[in-house]
Amino acid sequence: MLNLLEYCLLTVLIAVAIFISHWLGQQAYNWMPPQATAEAQRVDALFSFLVSVGAFILLGLVGMMLYSALFFRAKPNDYSEGHPARGSAKLEILWTVAPTLLVLWIAAQNINIYNQLNILGLKQIVHLPLESPAYAQSDKPKPATEQIQVFVKQWDWTFRYPNNITSHELHLPVNESTQLNLHAKDVIHGFFVPAFRLKQDIVPGRDIDLVITPTRVGKYRLQDSQYSGTYFALMETNVYVESRSTYNQWLANVAQQPLETTNSVIAEQMQPPKTLFKTGWNPSLLTESVAKSSSSQEDES
């Protein structure tokens, strides 16, 4: 049986584990890129929660091993077997119920965050209702004030704004919800902006809607998260989050400019490699030189 000192020490260890786990969970916010959307705040909160839970489990297991080594070590020359754990109904219930409750708790947090992200469009998948009581009325997603068509293909991102304004750059007004209608023209692509914490597959033949609410002005990078072919690593473009006035001014300016139909970076990569030799050089000379070098080496041997 545990004595009073052991109970006190165990309580202190649990309190220290909780404190360290909470501290690590708060530090996890600094491990991610800057939060640029309201959705990123919710994703980071979930990540912090998972880090705290994982740290507490790790510290608990390591602490239990150290605690057992300190207080339940066998005495010298004691080779008898320890108390058997098999057949103990209490232990069976403990290590069955505890992980089950933990997994259900984590799943509930994931479902709650997933609902708040307001990802719509894949009607083949059954989503839980967004009017979930898990979050407050003020946290419910606001209706989108802007709608932008996103077209992706090998090897190009194209964005169509209201009034049929088209650009290869994505511009978003800050502190406003924007609905992105995602369309893939050839193969599966992936819409991924690390600072937004959202990654959505774009499947050909499906119209997928993604609602985001930028909260941080700045320049970000949109990447194709799916392998879509040889040059998929170059499937990137700039994302600008700006004030409403700056956004409207940009729309007015880009409406007067013609859209470039070719991606200069991709076009450069698809060019044949440049030769290192002068124009007019005969490749047969290299073949003759190699043959003579090989013949001379054989004669010397």
C-alpha cells in the first residue's frame, strides 16, 4: 500500500506533468506559420490541445516508470516474480476505458473544429450540421461577402473575380469571408496555403467550395499539395490579403490589363537544356577523341 509520502509525491508529479503539458501546448502556437485566417486560429487551438494531451501522456508514462523504479525495486538477491497483472479486473477496465474516453474526447474536439471550418461542397460526404451547439453564436461562420472562381490545371492557377476579372494572383479582402469555388480541369490538385491552415483537394468533375476569412494583411504563398505531374513543384502563386479599399483598387487596375496565358517559370523549365559548347561544334569530334583516348590507354597497357 502507498504511504502518505508516496501519495504526496504522486500528486506533485501529476501537477508538474499538467503544468509542463499546458506550457508545451501554449508553445505549440509558435511552431506554426503566422495565423492569417480565422480558421487558422481554430486549427492551432486543436494542435495545441493535441500537443498538451500527448505531452501529458508521455510525461505520465515516463513518470510512472521512474516512480516504479524508485519505490518498487526488488531488493538485492530477490529473484521472485512480481505481482501478476493478468486476471485483474480493475486493470482491464482501466486500460480499456481510459484510452476509449481519451480517443472520444480527441475525436469530439476534431469534429467541433471541422464543423467550424465551414468546408462545403462535397455532397458525397455526409457532414455534421454547422449549427452545432459546441460553439457560441458569435463564432458561427459569417456568410461570404465575396465569391471567387478558382481554376487549376497543369501548370497554372487562374482566379476569376466578380465582373469576369481574371488573374493569376489570389487577392482577398481582410476580415471578410470569401467563398472560393474550386475547379480542377485535368487531374487532382491541392489548394494549400500554410498560413491559412487549410488544405483542400480539388477533384476533376466536382465543384468544391471553400470558405475562408483572412485576418492578417500580408503576402502568402499558394502551393499545390498534390503531385500532379513533372512540374507540380512550380505550381505556386502569390496570395495577397489586403484592405477592402486596396482590394477594390487592385480589381480596377487588373481589369485594364491583359491576362498572361503562359506561365513564364514553367515555360523556362520546359526549354531544352542550353549547350555548353560553341555553335557549330561537331559532336562526332567528341566521339573520335574518346575512341582515340581509349585506344591509347589499351596500347600503353
